[in-house]
Amino acid sequence: MVEVRLLGPVEIWADGRSVELGPPQRRHTLAALAVDAGRPVAIETLITRVWDDPPPTATRVLQVHITHLRRVLASAAGAPPVRLLRRSSGYVLDIAPERVDAHRFADHVRRARDADPVTALELLRTARGWWRGEPLDGLTGRWVERTRDAYGERYLAATVAWGRAELRAGRPLAVLGPLTELAVDHPLTEPLADVVIRAYAAADRPADALAYYAEFRRRLADELGADPSATLRELHQAMLRGEPVAPPDGAEVPSAVVPAQLPADVPGFAGRNLALHTLDNLLAETAMAVAVVSGTPGVGKTALAVHWSHAVRSRFPDGQIYVNLRGFDPTGQVVSPQEALRGLLDALGVAPERVPATLDAQAGLYRSVVAGRRLLMVLDNARDVEQVRPLLPGTATVVVVVTSRAHLTGLLADGASHVPLGLLSRVEAEELLTNRLGPGVVAQRDALDQVITACARLPLALSIAVARTRQTDFPLSALAAELGEAGDRLTALEVGDPAGDVRAVLSWSYAALSEPAAQLFRLFGLAVGPDIDVPALTGLAGRSERDLRAPLRELTRASLVTEYAPGRYSQHDLLREYAAELARADDADDDRRAATVRLLDHCLHTAYAADRLLNPAREPILLPLGEAAEGARPGQPADLNAAMAWFGGHHAVLAAALRQAAATGFDRLAWQLAWSLDTYSSRKGHLHDQLEAWQTAIECAGRLGELPARAYAHRNLSQADIKLGRWDEANDNLRRALELFTTMGDRIGQARTQHHLAYMWGQRKQPAPALGHAKQALALFAGTDDRPGQAEALNAIGWYHAMLGEYEQTLSHCRRALELFEADGDLHGATSTWDSLGFAHHHLGHHAEAVDCYQHGITLARTLQHDYFVAELLVHLGDTHRAAGQPAAARVAWTEAEQLLTALEHPSVSGVRESLRRLDDRVGADHGPHSFE
């Protein structure tokens, strides 16, 4: 059997012999994994455990050690085998915990607590036998020291328990040597002193017992400024009176007080399964167990900590302690570490006169009192690490749960578990409401959904909604209506109690911010869309990225913004509404307007630059951009791929920016944003966004009195209408555009509108009128220098000839179009033309030529990252493969097309699915005409 040993030198043993591991750093890596045997350890955590100051090559070196350890474990064959497995975030040592001596030791000590006296004594004797010396012997580093200290505390508690058990069994001489030796390293630990004194007395050495007490009392006074506990003083008095000293009772640690301070459990607690599981893992820790529950105000941190504590309190027979540190409190009175320590010592039964004056002495006494006790401690609403650190007991028998709006990064660096809390899921939010209002509320589905949305899935807001519904017998539907109509949801969620008022709870965190962070927080209220990245923030604030780093870190640590991805920040709706409310109250109108202009200009100018990379052959924008506002800091994507990636990450933000611009009087900017978004929306099939953008653009152009911009918007709106099958709307928009362009005498505008009319009729499977409009477009283009327009018209004429069965005419017109497109470097136009040529060759029976044309087109469409075009060409390629008697190749092409169209939610996907179902049937090819940008 293979086992790992940590209680001494770090070793692997197999079949009774030690296995060579290699250099100390490899043993260090094994130890970093073995302390969490059977549980994944993140790579970042492994690195911080192995190195105090990780080198740049840490990840690669770690992988080398992992590889060697795998070989060692593979060669040390055992049953069951021990494996080192890769997990998504790190590695796991796949070994039963009982095959690691430190875990086996902890398990025996836990079992001894609940066992009968004889069994408990045997378990403790066995556990002590596995202690071979200093844990992790031969290793160095901060993590090693912390782990070694934690194991030492566990050994101390186990040895005290063993000494008590031996005394109860009448064996004082067996414990005196080990206990007095241990007391040299722990001279201020009272439970240990208690057992030593009782052991001397039981061994008929009363003078030694009294002398030990006197020395212990002197040390306490000299180093902590404190006296022994009442229990120890009573023991001393009994010895002075010559009374027999009874052996210790069954309690592991004598205590006059067993605190039970947990607040009432949260009624109707809902969800949080992952967080509860993380807290459950604390119970298996072999080192001191500390968890930091962090999250935005009102997210339910205290509720989680208290609910979990009630569920596990039976595991802590020596008590449960709750301390509200008031880190963020309406009174502004933060509890100091000294105040908290005095409260803790009082809860643990320490008389006030024993409490020393200084913080260090109080902390030392506190650690001595809790040593060996099985306690659960909730430190609620912590302000910062400095407030919490003196309150950590430093013993493995105490589990500590800290809640804070701050991240308390220093505690996490020391090895604390992180339990980040986000908003409830929609299912969890519904569960909370039904738990508290009863299952009948589910029948009010619309009202339930409206309340959940208005409350942003924030537990505090949902609890206020429950309170309002209960206190005033206010129907949920009425509350939903009020929240939906209110321009101020924060006021609608008031209940008259500052402790339960969303606005007040948020204000406590805001009040703790520095001025730069507070100013940036208010600016977040002016942001648009679901999130904002650092470049956009620099535009919004008009400051450099370097200037924003410190306030951003402060806001993140205070959980007032969430960095959900590197460099991208978000807030829930109520936080953003609070930030906007503060901005309106504290910042001048001109300052807010200037910030909004900078943000909108940042979005517009970056989007325009990105569009120029996507479609460089596109006609110039009708309403040219001016200079960006000072401080807007627009970006410039490096290439087409970067531009597509930027649009993909910012599309929702840009759509929101367009709406915001139109709603706040920036009509020209809104129209320009619609133009800049159009290529990307078309290529990615965002048809409803495209529809909304151009509808807004029409309204903006009307207010601006810009007839060309209005005509252009009607024409481009028709493209979304056509793709969505809105034929009447498409025809109406194209007719309006044509009238406007004709009124203005804009020949090119008329030509392009005729071109779009041709496209509409082609999509409606009426090639004759489509061909007529395409020829009118070419005639109008002929008198201009618009080469792209001429090429598009030629390709369209060729296509509609094909739809009429006139394939030679198609080849003639489309070859002329392809020459123009390729000469101008117009990839989109060339892609469309290759499709037309492929279609003609297909119907002329030139299957090899058709396949070649389609593959040319697919290559170009992939370069453009035009998903809909790729799908359309794949459908046509599949048609040709089927016609050529190659059903397997047809299936491959149609399957990819079906996947793309499904992702785009395009209605034509049903036809592709039908083709796949009837692959072996004779189905005539039915190509659709091309999309336009």
C-alpha cells in the first residue's frame, strides 16, 4: 500500500519502504498537494505554497515536478493506485485521506471526541504514534511555517486530550514526561498546564504540582499581565487544602462557559449550494480553518454564515461565538480589535480582571484560552484585514467564518478559503420568495418575475419585497406594478428601517471610500450596457488607466463593482441606480454631460475604426465623424480579427450606447453608431439589434433634418426586415428611401435602393421583378464612378438570370463583377460572386467547377468572419455534393451549416434540417440570394 507522510520528513512509502522523491522542492510540491488529499488545488495556490516569491518560470517548474511525481507514484504500485490528476483549475492528489498520516491523525482525534473512554484512549495513543517529529521537516517557506504551526496546534490539542484520557485511566506517570516536554514549547497554554498539575498530583508529587502552578502563574503575569482562570485557581486552592485532586472529567477542555451566541437562523434560506459546500470543506481541514465570505452589500453574506453555522453547530461542543465587527455600520463606529478581544474573552468565561491592557497581551491570552477547544466563530461585517487578524485563534480546533464587503486579500494570501457571493440565480430568487411567501405565490408568475427583475436578484431587496408584502398585506402584483412604474426603485424598496433599507446599506460602503474611489463610483452610474472595460472607463473618467488603478482596486475590494473578467467591470442594477443617484446629487450637470460625451465618443470612434477593418470597401459614412471629445481615448483594433473580437465583447454595450445617445439628445452620434454597428450585426446575424438600430437612426435623422441620412436609414432598415421576412415593412422602407433619394437627385442613392429592391424580390422567389430592379441599378450606377456599386449590380443581374434558368448569362455577368471586386480588394463582393458562379455551374452540371467556386467563397467568408454567409455557401456546397452523388460530403456541409444557422437563430435552419432528414431523396436545389451589407 502507498501512503504519504507529512508528520516529519515529507515521504512516500510503498510496501514498507521509503520511495526516493528527489530534491526538496519536489517534496514541497507533494506536501502542497497532500494537505488537500482528494481535493483539487488550484495552480495559483500550489505556486504560492511552494514559493514565497514565485519566479516567472514557476508554472513550468511546477509542471516538471508534477511529471516526476506522477512517475514516482506510478512506480510505487499499490492497491488502490495513487494518481496525480489534472483538473480544470489545477491538480488533485487522488488518494484516500486516511493514507496521508496528517489526515489519518486528524480523523483519529475527531473520532476520539465521541468515543467511549477506552476507545478514545486507544485512538489518541495511535494518533500520537504517527507523529515522527517536526511536520514538513526539511522544508522552508511562509506556507510551510503556517502549516507546521497549525499541525502543531492540532498535536497540542490531541496531546492534552490524551493526557486527560490517561489520567482518567489512572496512568499519571505515562503522561508526565511527554506533557512537561511539550509545555516547554507552550508555556502559556492553560489546558496543558491544567493536565500537568493534575498529573503531578495524581503521581503523589504535590510539591511539584504547586511549584508548577506558581511558575505558570508567574509567566502569565509577566508575559500577558493576566491571572490563571477560575478553574485553575480552584484547583490550586484544593491542593493547598490537601484535598484529593480528581482526574479530569470527560470534557476535552475544562470550561465554565460554553458560549452559544449565534443569531437566529434565516427563515426561508434559499440556494447557495456551492458556497455551503465550500464551507463544509472547512470541517475537514487539518490546519486552522478560516473562510472569508465576501460580496456586494445586501448579497446575503451574514445570512449564509449564520445559516451554515446553525447547520453544523453540533460539531462544536465547546461553543459558537458571533461577533459583529461593524466594519460598515450606520453609526460609523467600527469595533476595534481590542474591543472585539475583550468581548471574546468575556464570552469564553475569562474574568474581566484577568484581561491584560495591551492588544498583544490580550491576543496571547485569547489564544491560550481557546487552545484545544472545538469552537465555531463567526466574525461578521469585517472592515479590513487589520481588524480581523488579531482575532484569529491560531489553533486547528477552531473554525472561523469571516464576512466582509471587502475581499480581505491578506487573509486569502495566508491560506483562508474564499467564498465569493454573487447575486442569486433566477431559480434561487424564486425559491427565496416561495419559501417566505408560500408556494401559492408561484401562481402569480408575471408578478413574481417582475419583482425578481426589479430587485436585481439581490437577497436584501427580495427580503424587503417579502416584508412589504407581509406587513401591509400588499399583493405581490401591486408591488410588482409599483416597482415597474417607479423611476426610483430604491425608494420603492424602503421599509422604514435603516438596517434593512437598500439605499442605507449601500451608503455605508460608499461612505468608507476615498474621494477618488467615490468619484469613480458615481461615474459608474453613467455607464451604459451590462458592463464596462478599462479603456471605456478611461474615456468616461477622462483619466489615464494608471490613474484609475488604485480607485478601481478600492471599489473592487469593497465589492461595489465586480471584475468578472480581466479588465471588465459590472454592477447589479440597484448598485448602478444608487451610483447614478449619487452622481445626480453630487456632480454638476456639466460634469455629468462631459463624462457622458466622452464615453459615447469612445464607443463611437472605436466602433467606427473597427468597422473600417471589417469592411474597408464600404461606402463612406454619410454623417462624417468629428474629433473625439478630449479625454475620450478611443481604441484602434489592430486587424480584422481584433475588430471582430472587440465587437463581440462590446456589442451589447454599443447597442445600449446607441439607445442612450438617442434618448439624451445626441442624435447625430446615435445615427453614426447605427452605421458603425451595421457590418458586424449583419455578419453575426443580430437582426433584431440591426432592426432597432436603424429604426432609431430614422428618428434621429428626422430630428436632425438630414434627408440623406434618413433615406440611408430607411434603406438599411429594409435589410433587417427582409432577413426577418417582414416583406411589407421592407417594401415600405425601400419605397420611402427611393422617394427621398429621387427628391434629392441622389443617383447613387437611387441605384443602391434599386439594388436592395432586387434583393427583396429575389428573396420572395420572384426573379423577374428582381432582375428588372437590378438592371435599373446598373443603369443608374453606369453614370457614376461607383465601381463597387457597378460590380454589385452586375453580380445581382447574373444571379437573377440564374434564378430564371439563364445560366450562361449568369457566368457572363458574374465574371465581369468578380474582376471588379478583386481589383478593388472587396472580399465581401467577391464572396457573393463566387456563390453566384457556383450556382450557375451547379445547374449546368459542372459539379467540380461549382465545388471549386463554393470553396473559394467559403474561404473568403471565413476570413470575413461572416457566419451567415459561411452557412449559406455551405448549404449550396451540400446541394452540389448531393447532386454529384456524394451524400457523405453533402452531410458534412449541411451539418456545419445547420450548426451555424442554429447559433444565429436564423429561420432558414428549418430547410437545412429538412435536407439532412431527406438526404437520399431527390430534392431540387433551392438556393437563396445573397445578403447585403
